[in-house]
Amino acid sequence: MFTYYTKGVCSKKITFDIEGNVIRNVKFYAGCDGNLKGISKLIEGMTVNDVINKLKGIRCKDKNTSCPDQLACALEEAIKERHA
């Protein structure tokens, strides 16, 4: 289980598992509950790289990031940790 503390968004934390290269059990803590549950269900079973490519760079209102972008950052960090 990976835990990532978000920066600059309403969600405070994201947890998830990576099995092989596949994302499982994504959970956002705080933030837009329905939207984040929807994102979590949609990406369940996708590969890490596919999710990063789809979500990286998405912005929320006038912020330089968003909850989906923070998930992409979390996945990139998890991959770095696994290969360190």
C-alpha cells in the first residue's frame, strides 16, 4: 500500500496498491467525494503508465494541479520508490 500526501488540492491523501504494473484500491481522503470515487473506479485495473499519461497536467480552476494530477504524481513517486 502506497500513501501520498497531496499538495495544493482539497484532497489530503491518496492511498493505492500497485500489483505488477496495475493499479488497485485507490482511495482519496477528503476532496470532491463523488468525483474522486468515480476516478478511482475508472482507473482500477489500468496500468500505471496509462493513468499517468491520462491524468498528468490536469488543472483544477486556477491551481497548477488537481486531484487527478496529484494521483499521477503519487504514481510517479511510487514507481521511483520501487526502483530505488
